[in-house]
Amino acid sequence: MFLDVASTVAGEESFDEDAAFAQLNALKGNIVKEYDRTSDFVNMFSQGEIAAGPFMEMYLNDLLAAVPETEFVTPSEGLMPC
């Protein structure tokens, strides 16, 4: 999904591997960490290492327990299709 969204951000209507990796390369200075556990995201967010990031709403209670003022926002561009 990460690469698919990168391709879309690069302006492609259908998946383009080269465009996706080029887009990620352009953004890599803004990427703190590619996390693989919800707890990693919660820790980074609660410690102020990150201010926002992709997060599944089904884990929002974990984040709210650590940072009660957290606000979940759905992008105006829409969500990744399942």
C-alpha cells in the first residue's frame, strides 16, 4: 500500500513502480521510521518524535491512552481502498 500511495502522489493514475520509488526517494528526508508495530508509532508520537503519520483507526484507543488529546483525521483525498 505504501508504494501504491507513493505512485499516486507522484501523479500516476495506475501503479508505476519507478514513479513510486522516485517519490519515496524525494520524501526520504521527512521519514523518521517505517514502523512495524503499533507500539512504535505510539511511543514516537507520545515522545514528540513525530507529529503525525499513517495510522489505522482500529488502534486509536492505544494512541489515546498515551496521548489523550490525539485527533484522528481522515485525509480529504480519501483512504487507501481495501
